[in-house]
Amino acid sequence: MIRFDLRCRRDHHFEAWFRDNAAYEAQAAAGGLSCPICGSAKVEKAIMAPRVAKSAGRVPDTRPAPVPIPAPMAKSGSPKEAQALRAALEQLRDHVEATCDDVGEAFPEEARKIHYGEAEARGIYGQASEAEAEALAEEGVEFSRLPLPRRNS
Ligand SMILES: [Zn+2]
């Protein structure tokens, strides 16, 4: 005798014993099988889940999947891209140094003078502290920040 786990069309699971698989097939083909719960004759062998999944008392993992933390922007580019960006910035700095007056730490003062027409309008470059840069921006003085240290020369 072998036991089959059977399932009707309404998903009732039940067990039935047969002499062998052929006996089951014959009885099923003849419509001699019916669900003991609802009486449906539409009965088939249930597909059993592997025992491993049923046992072991493992609690399903319902924790949300970990969200990937984006890498900091500075690290997102490839080394090649970073190199290209740096080269472009260095080119810009070279251009600025070649075409503008270096006023050094007098930059905020000089930029203001040019802005208010107290000095000759020309391109200048130099240093400004964060606070000075903010003050200049508030006054509407146009300037750009060059995100590169000055060349050590
Ligand atoms: Zn049923």
C-alpha cells in the first residue's frame, strides 16, 4: 500500500491509500476519487513542498531587503573620470592665471572695487575665505570658485 496526498479543485488536502500507483491511476481515471470534505471528484495528487521548507521551525525572513547606500559623490566616478575632471580644472586654472591679475588675499577687496566701479574692470583671481566669498555673493559681486588649490610654484 502506498499513501498519496491528494488535493481537490477547491484545494482541500487529504490522504488516500492505494495498492500501488496503477491502482490510483485507475481509480482516478474512473472518477472513483472524491474529496471527503466537499465531495468534488476533481482530485489530483498534491504537489508536496519539500520537507525542508516545512520543518526546522524557521521563521520567514520578513525584514526589508537592505537598501544599498549610495557611495559618496567623490567616489562615484572612475579614476579615469576623476583624472579627466582634474585635468580640465587645471586647464581652467592655467587659463585664469594666464589672463587675469593675481591679487592674492586682496581678492575680496579688489572684486568689490571692480564691482562698484572703483577699479579698472578686469579679470582677477586670488583667495577669499568662506565668509568673504559669502559676503561677496550677497553683494552681488560676480565671481567663480575654482575648486583647486593654487599651484605650488
Ligand atoms: Zn474538496
